[in-house]
Amino acid sequence: MRYLLLLITFIYLSNNSLAQIIVGGNSGSEYGDPKKFEKWIVGQKSEYQGEYHFGFSEGESMFFLIVKDDSCYAMRKYGEFINNGHNYQWHALALSNVRIDGNKFYSDQTNGEFTIYDWGNKKSKGLIVYKLWNYNLNEKLSEFGFLSSNVDVWFYGKYPYTSYRLLRPDELNNMTQQDLKIMRNEIYARYGLKFKPNGDMDKYFRNQKWYNARFEIVKHSLTEIEQQNIQQILKTEKSIYGL
């Protein structure tokens, strides 16, 4: 089911003009017409939650926004070609101090606003970020990314929800010591953390098709939700198993 959803998402992206939409330019197919943007106003902040797609090819990036009650969490996923262009490697960076006020988006890394863009034959809900993410272009230019899917389809593993919702203490109390350990380390594994060679976690995750060991450190990738969940799991491990 997860792979079917990803396929549907890819088809959706393919039909929504895979191009970088720059706001503020004067000409060219990559520039969005300022007159075609309108404010996207919602009744609840949670309606802004989702995955927003920016650019394409080497300029492609995904922005994940999670809204729980009045708290907001965000992470940007972007890539680069490595090995002389033979491989494409993804990176993830969590945004800090994320908040939404009206249709405005704020964080330490960039600010923006939620808008709707009229393509002519359809309209797309999305987000304009005031700081270009993919290219070092004119600082006066902004970039538009359209809402493309739910956040949950992009997180893999046995416990994918540990990356997009806060865990309750009671749902951990009946888990085995090994399952708690896997749940906690799976959060790091999703971002490509390398585990101790031939250790339990290294052997376990190398048997998972989605896992790709790439980085020695991934702390910068963890959202506040993931950080809080790791601490909650550690607390449960300590209280039940004395670790």
C-alpha cells in the first residue's frame, strides 16, 4: 500500500509541472506570475499539514510540515549528485522555532506564506518560501512549492508514526526491550545513520529494504517530534528494564 501511494504521488507530481516556480521573476517558464497567486486561508492550522514539493531534478526538495494542536514541526529533504553524478543522495534538515500565524509561515531557516496558484486549467495549494532553497539566485526572489501528499507516506519502517506524531507513554509500556530499542533506533535509521558494524542494530536495519547507511551523524535531521519520542522511549526503557 505504501509503494502504491508513492506511485500515485509520483503521477501527481508528473502532472503538476515538474519545474521550479520562482516568484518575483520577469520572464521564463520557471517564473510564476504574481497575479496568479492568492492567499490560502484555512479554518484550522492542521489543514496546512503535508508534504510540499519544490523544484525538480538536482533542484528538487521536499518540505514536510506537521501540525499538532498549536505546535508545528517541519523538515526539509533535499538531494545532491555524488560519485561524479552517478548517484543521488538525500539529506534532511529539521527546521527550528516553526510557527504559523494566519497564512504566514515562520522558522529560523526561512519564512513564507501559504498560497494558491492558478495554473490556468487548475489551482494548486502550496507554500511560498522567501529564501530560495535550491539555487543561489537573486535574494529578492522567492520559491513556490505545491502541496503534493500526506506526510505519512514518506516515512518507512515498522514504526513510521514515530516521525510524525508524539508517542503516548501507555502505548510503550507493553513493548519488549528489543522492540523499544528498534523503535528508538529506527528514527535514526530513516535518516541513514551508520550503526556499529556487525552490531544488533546494524544487522537488523541492513535487512530492511528501505535502509541506506550513509551518515555518521544525523542529529540535525531530527524534528522536535522525533527528539521527544526518542526521550520518551529512553524513559520507558529505563523505568521498565533499568537501562
